[in-house]
Amino acid sequence: MCKYVGCSNKCPYNKCSNKPSKNHKYILKKKNNGPLDLFSKCKNNLTLLVFEAPGIDEWKNGEPVSSHRKGSAAYKFNEELQKQGKNRQNYDIVEAVRCFPGTSTKTDNQKDPKELKNAAKCCQKYLERALKAKSYTKIVCFGEVAKDSVSSVVKTFIKQNNQHYTIEYLKESVICLTHPMHSKTLSKDIGSNL
């Protein structure tokens, strides 16, 4: 049994192992869509960006938030960073879910939120490792899954103070923003929080 609250080691994508389940409904044409170490770490960065899950392009190249496909969350995020003269190399980046979740059977471009949250619970040990890698001064979460994962890992409640949150246990500043795919204020969010 996994030590994380809510995780029964029944990951909807991968059964918390390196091999996808045989009945995995999102199997890619390649043999393994199990966990990747989707953590982009740079030496002197004290800001960690936490995103929800890899898209197909991130899955293929093994680098978080790296898609160049127009319309993807990564493309929107990276394009906005560039517009504001910021460089993604100035941030450590991690995905709360390490497996490629595919898309919902109902739509072509949305992940199933319930399955995504369950998978994030099974990936919390990897997020914990990323959080402990450095003494981050700021953690920026993009989306509910990322926020919930960070909150669960530190095993404390996040106290809300407007849009900024403080995790008492770690003493970092945690900022929770809307996922880039759904944000109507991405430019403002990046400009004032990164």
C-alpha cells in the first residue's frame, strides 16, 4: 500500500510501475507509456513550476512543458514566457503526473480529471523528491491537480491569502494559478508571479 493518502497503488494509467497495464485504454503505439522522470532541473534556480501531466509531445521527448504544437498548454506557456523576456531555463519544472494520460474518451483534447487526480496521488513520491531537491523560495502550481499534489506532499493545509498560499511546513511561497489551457489571464499571471 502506498504511503500517500488516497493512493491505493491503483494508478488508472500505470499501476504505479514501469509497465503500463495491459488494459490501459490510452496505450500508445510504442511499447511503454509508463512513468518518465519529467523533472527539468537547473543548478541555481529557486523557483519550481509544477504542472499537471505531460502531453504527447512531452511524453515523446521526455522534457516537461516542451511541446511546440500550437494550441498546447506548453506552447501557450512558453510563448508567453518569451513575450515577457523570460527564459524557461530560469525555472525548475516538474509534472505532478509522470505518465502520459492520453485524452478523455469523450473529447479529443481533454484528460479525464478524475483519473488525472488518481494518477497524481500515485506519483506523489516523485513530486516529494523534486520538492526536497532544493530549498525553493517559490513554488508555482498550474492547475488544480498540481495544487492538490503539492498540498498532499507537504501534508498540511494550504492557507489562502488572496491568490498566494503559504505552506507552513516548508516556508516557501506557493502560488496557485489556472492551468495554461484554461487561463484567460496567462500573460498577467506569468508577468506578476514568475
